[in-house]
Amino acid sequence: MSDAFTVLWTHDTCRALRKEGRVNDRPPVAFSGVHSSLPAWSGAQPGDEVYALHVKKCVVYVVSRMRVIDMERRDCCGTAPATWRDPKHPGHGAWAMLGADGCGATAVHVDATPVTFDMPLPGDMLEGLTWRNRRGQTRGLKYVVDGRLERSLSLQGFYRLTPDSADQLAQFVDRSIADIAASPLPV
């Protein structure tokens, strides 16, 4: 059985995605790291789903759902750096904002939904989401007030969702993608 995780994408990351024109594109890769500058995708295996979240004005958005394909360096990553000054993953330069140049960054190849900032989580869903650690202990989000996330601290990192919360998020993303696809394009 596959697991599901969340990862928080910062304002800088999301700003870079917009600036580089990556909205509505599907990221082929994300990056894991050994330093606190990047979330460590420890525990993730091929087939697991990762929900990239973003918080803006106390609202949590699902930016993309990524299914892990593998966590190994491939030809698409480009030549491995010969010195510390060389780009670490030159083949993924278009997605470098996801952490390609982070300390100890490793490529995580993914099959992802398009990047969008149009999927705000409903407040009641946000209040009910739970995560579990390796010992099986569960926790919810801290600082949720009236369906709004006042502080994003408890989302910062890479966390395993409980099966019920993973199912809720999967259904929410599936419905949202269907709604976005069904809406008429602006003229």
C-alpha cells in the first residue's frame, strides 16, 4: 500500500514558479535534501503521493499532487557536478526553483498534476487533516482558527498523512481538477 505525504512550498518557490511561467505545467522532478534548506523526502517510496502545499493569507492551497517514480539520478538530470560551483542537476534547470541547488539536493522524479494556485483547501477539511509519525502517533495542524491557518509552522517539512486524510486530499484534488477542466476558458 502506498503512502501520502505533504511538503510545504515556500513563497519564494511559488513566486519563482509563477515568474518562470511554470503555472499549468507538470513538474517532472522535485528535490530532496539533507540540509534544512530542503525537505528530506525520507520515507517516500516509488508509488507514494506527495501533496505540495502553499499558504497564502492564512489559506492553504494544494499546488500539485506528485506521484513518486524514483529517487535516483538519471540521464535527464544532466552531468553530475565536477566541482561545487557546477550546477547539480543541469537537465532540470527549468525546475531548479524546487530545490535543485539546495545543499545535498537529490532528484525525485515524479508524475505530477499541473502546478496551480486555484485549489484552496476548505477550512473544515483543513481542521480535520491528520499526519502520523513512524511510531504511529497522529497529530493535526496547530494554529487553525475558524478554518484559517494562522501560522504555517506545523506544515513546514515532509510529513506522512494518515490514510483517511490521504483519501480526503486525493478526492479533493480529483474534484478540483475536474472542476478546473470543466470551467470555460476566459475570452
